[in-house]
Amino acid sequence: MDELPPELLVNILTRLNDSESLARCRVASKTLNSLSRQVRTVNLICTLSRFLKSRSIAVTPFKAIFKSLIENCCNIRSISIGVDKALRGMSFDDLNEDDAKDLYLTDVEFAQEWLPRVGEDLEMLSISDFWIQSCWRKSDILALISSNCSKLVKLEVKNAWLSVVGLTQMPSLRHLTLEFIRLDDENLEKVNDCFPFLQVLNLIGVGGLKEPRIHFLHLNSCHWTLSNAPLSLAIVAPNLLELRLKCKKPKSLLLETPKLVKFHFSIEDTEGVSFGEFQDLNSLELISPDIYRLIRNTHFGNKIRMLAVDLVKSIEESEKQKLGLGTLLKAFPGIISLSLSPRTWSDIETHFQSEGLIHMKGSDSLKLITACVQSSDHTEVHQTVSFIKSILNNYRGLTNMRLMIHQDKDPSVRTNLISACMMSNPRVRWKWGTWAEGGEDMWFSDSA
């Protein structure tokens, strides 16, 4: 080991996923101990096994190990400290003491012991707290970070209660993730003011919001998952390119994102939705129990080429009848690729069985359909084959069909469906697979 070039050894040490392994390397070799100080990354995660052992006085506390790692490294650029996901299932009854703070990682007193030492050079900081210890303690760590980390580019904080008191501007920050956070910033005013050049924003399960408004001039990617609490929400981002937005029943939803290219949108109640003009929207995924009303009342632009639709739960039969394939293709006449969830395919096929080909107009743009099929017996196979044949006859440009059959269906039904489709439509390139609720889709054949 000592014969290897120092630069190579430092590179090897840098690639270690866990800084605990780095600590063991220090003990194993004087050379490694010396070179480890050149490592610019600290990554320490408290696993469930470590947590269970930590109650013993013979075990070095997790925070002490972390501070030792910080003290033995110079010019640290990246820090990641957190608790493993396996600890999420623990309850307050699992703690020995009600006021335990051994894994309260957004504790300002703890952060003051190490952050000022490394903050000047720090470019990435990730803290994943222990919710049982952090949820009832408000932390001012954002203020401490903003006053010590002037070069910080990426910040992630998870599982904590955060105050924005004392938070100052961080013009270098480009990437912010807040996940499972209680945030004392009802309308996100402080977040907007203090991160003016943000390019990537992820707000996942952030509570404490009332009428949140995202307003960033330089933002190009946003992932926002909300509860049903906010009465209204707005996103004003003139340069936003990609948006994943999941909300429940806001009374008002405003989007001013004219340059949006990719949009993943999940909503339960579509009333109150208001969008500005989408000039360049190319890829759209809609998840809602009321797709018909959503596409009827909302103009998504005329440049969409890839469309995915998911009806997440049953709606009234009268609404089901309205959602035919023709309805979708009339709303999105230029799409090339169409993906349909199991329930969406079922509803569209039901519409076909009762209404026939009404409103289905031919289109040369549609090239590919990907769908999950639910045929459960040979009678339904005949109906599905008839439906597919009608689609292919009406959309002559459609040359690729990717169909997934539920993995629990009778194998003979599956074989019958595959054989009937391929024999009656030889010009089409078929791809077959299986799907299951909560599982991964699996492809098993691809025919030219």
C-alpha cells in the first residue's frame, strides 16, 4: 500500500462511501493516516445497529465521531451527516430519555462546535436529522449556515423543524432540498429573498405553509410535494424547465412558467387551477381522479409530444364515459408517445365498448402507445383485441405498441392476447411485459 503514489491513495480514500471506513484506514496505516487529511469529503450515517449499540457507555457517541472526523480533515468541501432510513420507524417509546439529543443533528449548539471551522470552504452540506428528537425542537441552523458558509452551492436538510429567523442571503446557493420539514415561513417569503440565484429547488413534505409562493428568476428545476393544508399556491419562475408538482385540493393554483419543457402534475381537485401560457411544454404527465375536467379546462400548449395519463381512483360512471381516447388526442393532437396507467386504459376501453369510435379522428403524429392491460378472461381478450385493432386502423402512423399484462392473470389468457394482437396487426412492432400493483414493470419480449 505504501508503494502506491500518494495521489492515488488520496483518490481511493475519497471514494469511500462512509467516513467511518476512513477512520479505520487511519488506524491501519501511518501513511493513510497522514494522507486522509487531504480528503475533502465527510460522510457519516448512523445506522440502526449503531443506534442500538450507542446506548452503551463503552461506545463512542455518534456526534463525537463526527467532530473527530472534521478535526482531522483540512479544507473540507462536502459534508453529509444523517440517520439511516431504518430509524424512521422508531417511536418515542424507543428512546431511553425524553430529552435525548445524541442524534439531534440540527441542534445549533452541536453545529457551532464544527460548522464555523469548515464553513468558509464548504460547497455541499447535507443534514438528515432524527425526527423523534428534532420534531419538537425548533432549530436556527439555517441562520448559522448562512452566516458561516458563503461558498455553499448545495444544501439539503431533512426531518427537522426549521426557523428562518436570522437567515441571511446566500448568493452562491444553487441547489436547495428541504424534505419532511416543518418550516416557519408561511408563504416562503424568506426562502425567496435569501436564495436569489437558486436553480434547483426540492420541497418534499414541507409543512407549516399557508399561502406559499415560489418566485425565483433563475430556477430551472423544481420538485414540490404539498399536503392539503395550503389554501393557495403559486410558482412564478420565468426560466423554469422542469416541474414535478403534487398537491391535493388547493383553492387556488397559479403557474407562471412560460418556458416549462417537462411537467409532472398530480392533483386531486382541479378547481381553482390557473396556468399561464406554456410556450415549449414537450412532456406532460397527469395524475388525477378527474382527468377529463383537467384537460377540458386547462390549455397545456400545442407542442406536447410525450403524454402520460394516470386516473388514480374511481370517479363517477358519467365522468368515465367522457374520457375516451378521442378526448385525449383532441386535447393533445401533436403527441408522439402516449402512456396509460391500468385504470386509464380500462376507462378508455370501457368508453370504446359503449360509444364506439366516436370522436376518434385519424392522426399521423402518434407513433407509440404504452399501456397496462387488465384482461382477465378470454371474453375480455376478444374485446381488448377489437379495441386495439380499431385504434391501429384509425391511427395509421401508430407503429409501436408496448403492452403490459397483470402478472397474476391466467398465462393462457396472456398468451391468447399476445397471439391475437400480433397476428391481426403484423405491421406493428410489439413489446410485451407484466405489471403489478406496487411492483416494477418487467418486459419479456420484443418483436420486430
